[in-house]
Amino acid sequence: MNPYPLRFRPVLKQTIWGGRRLGEQLGKPIGPDDNYAESWEVVDHGADQSIVDNGPLAGQSLADVLAEHPNWLLGGAAGVASFPLLLKYLDCNRVLSVQVHPDDAYAAKMEPPDRGKTEAWYIVSADPGSLIYAGLQQDVNRSMLQEAIAAGQTEHVLHAFHPQPGEIVFIPAGTIHALGAGLVVAEIQQSSDTTFRLFDWNRIDAEGNARPLHLQEALEVADYEAGPVKPFRCDPTVGGWQTAVDCSKFLLRLSQHGTASIGGDNKFHILTVPRGAATLQYGEWTETLRTGESRLLPAAMENCQVTVAENSAAMATCLPDA
């Protein structure tokens, strides 16, 4: 089968902290409700499955494609049980819970086992005054964190900042964090759904019940050495790909203008356009991706070209070199 970029139907998630901006800003097919929180663009995690929406594989799940065409899809990474990364967009209409994710070693011992969760955010938009909580303040240890949680004042020991559109925030496993209200972000992460909540802002539901916390697990996996997390911004004067995150779980690159190559290296690549538009050219075929659109380029694809329009951004993610 000839390789081609896979387009998927988004998997939409509704929660109390969602809004309508996934539809209004990113063109997702939301319904009449006002609580659409997440659009999972590329996912193979249990029952949550991306369904191919184009070409000869249309109608198949990402898990099916991986099972039937592992080398075609993953190239040098073939042999994994499920697709290793997950791409999503989030509309944070309210502040999210303060949480932390485990690393691979801890998650593998859980029942059922899972991957750990290292992630990175691209800030698509931010309302004035919006906050991100990322990492503990300098020299905060486990006992200080535990005391703050018990007092309902967890935010007092967290590092917080006002993010700006275009910034990237890297959240390794073990980093305590929360996305504040008024943010739309693109998130790339390990394909995992394991989250430990430390604090939910003393919220209760209509019946007076609070959401469950996972304090013991969170305290065990939290990183007390890393300190505050600072946002990163690529140089706007540089054309083509710039490396924003290079870690053991993924390589994240951003292009804000110009033309750059992607693929042809025996790796899959996830391409998304969080802002504006970008043109993808492979062979004689060309297609334009608009804001919020994504493609999965299988490892079997030859070298492609991505041209980013003015006032736009394209984000590309792949696995790091072995």
C-alpha cells in the first residue's frame, strides 16, 4: 500500500471545565452544548481510538492500522503494543485540578498497567490574566506540599505564570501542574490516561460531593527537585523547524514561517496546525491544513515539504532517535 497522510475524526470529550472554543476557534464538530473540553486528534488508548477518515484505510481505527501495517506506520519503532503518542486540543473554560502524572516505571506497576505521562503544551490562545501552574516553587519539599494540601492552599506552593500565545510549556512526568481558565492549548503527550489529583480548588458538585483525590500516589510520584517550569518561545525570525522539546519520549518542533522538510527518516510524524494554515506537499499531491487540523504521516512516507503561511504555526512531533 502506498503511504499517505492519515486524517482522523476527532474524539471529543465533554467535562464541566470545557467551553465552545474547540468549535469556534479550531473548527471541531461540536454540538449545541457548552462543555466541550478536549478534542483527541491522534489516539490509540483502549476504547479511545482515532478512526481514519481518508484514503484506502478509511474506517479503520489507529489500533487496526498498527496491527495490520506496523512497519508501514511505525518504521523503526515497530513492535510496540499501541501507538506511543497522543495529540489533543483542550479548551480550559475553568481552571483544571492540580495534578501530577507518574513516570513509566511507576505506571507499569499499576493495575491495569499504563505508560507514564510526559507532555508538552503549545499555547493557542490565552485570555488576559490566565494562569498556568507548573512545578513547585523553589525548595518546596514533600512535607511542605503535604501541609499546603491539608490546608486547602496548594496553589501557594506552586510556581505560576501568565502564558502568552505561541509559548511552549514542557511538563515531564512528576511535574505538578494545572491549566488555568481561559486557555486553549495543543497538547502532545505519551499515550496514557493516568492522572493523580492533589487539589480541586475545594469544588463540590450539585450534590455537595468533591471529586476524589489521589494524595498518596501524587506525593509518591511528584518531583521535588526540578523546581519551577518556565515557558519557552521559538525565535520568530527563524524560518523552518525549531526544536522546542527534545526529551526521551518525543521530539517537538515548531515552524512559524517558511518551508521545511518532514518525513523520509523511517519515523512516523504527527503534524498539526494550531494557528493559521500550512501546506503539506508530498510528490505531486498538495493539501492545506487549516487551524486545528492534523495529519499522521506514516514512517513509510518519503520526504514531504511543509510551508507555513504568515501569522501561522505548524507543530511536528516524532519519537527521538534511539
